[in-house]
Amino acid sequence: MMSLSPNDRYKQGSGKIPTPKTLRKEAEKNDHDDERPCKIRRNSSSFITSLPDDCLNLIFKCLKTKDDRSSFGLTCHQWLHIQNNNHELLWCDNKYDPGKYPKISPQSLAIVTCRLLIRFQHLKYLSLGRLPRITDVAILKSHSFGSNVQKLYLDNCYDYSPDYTDTQLSLIFSWFPRLTFISLDSSDITDKGLEALAKCCSSLKTVNLPWCCSITDSGISFLLQNCRELSSLTIDYCSNITGIGFQGCAQTLTYLEARGCELAPEGFRAIVSGGRLEYLYLLTSISPELDEDYELNEDYEGCINTEAVITISEGCPFLKELSLSKCEEVELDGWKAIGLNCKELNELVVMGCQKLCDMGLQAICDGCNKLSEFEIDRAKNSCSSFALELFERKKPGVLFLLP
């Protein structure tokens, strides 16, 4: 059978012979059809930008580099919203380096900070330490701040900005009701400020208050009685704390740093009243005259003595780490009490304990079977070389003699 020519096929289909103009239109149509994959790509791009937020969140969390996460929000407003919602840290890396903050006036920086708090509604870690006060700018907008922040740093406020008053601190605390961690290192917070903190943030688990010299046992008591999940507390060098505020503390408190506090005998009994301390770090009280290394004034008589150590060892049977640095008044009965009662002890630091003797060392060696690290300074103790060598033979790799 004879095949049809192109003209014959057109005759059969339409009864017309194609003109050159018709052929050109047909060619243009075919060329347009060849570009259809591009149209598909444009449609697929539109499809990607319309993905639900759950999918976009998964995509964002899979990004590995900081540059990829930073450029994610440049795609469209929806993707910028996803990026903002996944922003969890603000200036936390800069809390010890104020030079990294924007070089603008304090007033402008306060405004910028407030705007960032409004923008990032899902922050979990926030540092406002060494920043100027933001409360005056933010007071009318505080309802817009996110309430998901779990860790807040307000360190060194008085060194680098005007002091926060208790009223202003109370306002800041009210913005973050879900806090589980707060650091107020070297701030001027008072007992009233601690009361406001406990009322606004009752879910706190870790509170750092070193060098907060305006707080007393009253504030500590209110904090412990109202934050019943508190497990870690640091009050190093808080000179107005004697320890009596710990009376009746919750059994959740397992970690305490109280170096340089004026702890009284009844204070030690209150500290161990919860009965669950596992980590305790003490240092003989110090005078206000300190050098850069926080060396103790040699004329100051320490308050951590044998009686205090006996109270601690009997009241804290679950101790895993104990530091008694510069405790020069602890005698043999104290060391015997540690060996007798602290069966769970893993780490013991007795730097500067001059009355640690051979018999005390032997009591610790025989009683603390789980001990894995024992730090002694080489010069300031009363142990003989023979006793130290005997300890090393019985517990190899445990004893650390430091310069």
C-alpha cells in the first residue's frame, strides 16, 4: 500500500494544504512544547514552598551548617517563619565577651534586644548579662515575648550596665515562666528578687548565685521552699549566708557549691537536712581582701572544722564528690567520719587541709571503696611519704599529689 505524503495527510485531516505560515506556527508550537519541563520545574518549586510547616521544620533540622540555616529564611516569608521558630539561642556565647555585642548605643541595643525577643518566639537559651537594662523599653511589649526560654543568663550586670532593681528583675522573671536554669553571677539581686524569681519560675532546677552578696538565708529559704524541683544551687562567696536557710530543703537538691560562705554549725545541719546531697563543694570562708587568684587571707580562721565534716558525712550518705579545700581545722575524727559514712564517694579534694594525717589517710583508704580520685597538695598536709606510698599501692591511680 502506497504511503501518504505530508500534503495528503493534511488533505485527509482538514481538507486543506498547509501554507508556509501554518507550518511556521506548527514549528513554534512544537518548540513551546519542548519547554514544558521548565514549566514543570516552576510548578515543582511552587510545590516546595507550599509544604506544610511540619515538613519544613524537618528540612530545617537536617541542615548541618550555620550558613545553610542562616540562608534558609531567604526563600520566602513562610520559610523565614520556620527559621525564626527554630532559633533557640540568643547571645549565649557572648556572656563573657562584651566586645562581641553590636557596637551601638545602650538605648539602641535595648530596643534591638526587645525586637529580637519578639521575633524569636521559641528561644530556649538567652543571655542578657552585661547588657544595658531592657525593661524600660520592653515593659509595654512584654506580652509579646516568647515564654519558652529554659536557660537565662543575667551575669555581671553591675559591671557592664546600670544595676537591675528588684522590680525590674521581677518583670524580667515574669517573661520566662518556664525557666529551668538561671545564672545571676555577680548581680545585685536581693532577697526580694529571689522571692520574685521563685514565684515566677517555680520549675527551676538550677540556680547560680555566686558573688551575690546582697542575698541572705531568708532569700535562700524562700527559694528552696517554693522551687521544689531545684536540684543544683551555687552560692559561692555569698558572704551573708550562714546556711540556716537550707532547713527543710527538698530531697531533690543533690548539688551544692558554697565556697567562701560564713557557714555556721547550725547551717551545716540545715544543709544536710534534705539528706540527698551527692555533690558538695566547700572552701574556708574568706576575707573581702582577695587577690586575682582568690587566695585566702592567712590570718582568717576557717569555719569548716571537724564538727562540720562529721555533720556532713553523717547527713549525706549518698555523697559522690566532696571538696574541702583550705579547710585547715579538720582533724582526725573528721577524716574517720568520711571513711565510715561516705561509702558512695568517688572524688575527694582536700587541698590545703594541713591536719590530714597518716591515720586519717588510712581511714579514707579503708572506708571509701568506690574512691576513684583523691586530690591532695604535696606540701600542705601532715601525711608521711610512707603513708602516701601505701595508699598508692592499695588504690593505684587514685591519688593525685598536686603542687
